Amino acid sequence: GIAFDGQSEVKIFNTMGELVYTVIDGEMTAGEYEFEVPTSKLSSGTYFLRMKSGPFTGTDKILISR
């Protein structure tokens, strides 16, 4: 979820650190959100989901397989 009100980002990067998809980039209120990532536009493999909200930054690994 979004931890703080204000500028928030949820972005997906490949293993080379290149941005491949922006899920959220803007002003958000704190809370839980659901979103869909169009995986049909991404190749199978490992990606990293980076979340930023206020002073919080977190990263999770995601796998896409076909």
C-alpha cells in the first residue's frame, strides 16, 4: 500500500536497472490500492517492483513466466 500522502511511485525495472513500466507516478493519498501490470508487454523473466512514498522506499522481485 501507499504509506504516506503525497508524491508516490510504483515502477518496474528489468535486471539491468532499466525502467520498463510506470504503474504510479503522482500525488496519492495513503491507503491500499490494486493495480494491473500489462505483462503481455514484458518478456518472461525477473523484474523489480520499486515503491516510493514519502520517506519509504521498498523493492520486491517479481517473476513473469509464460
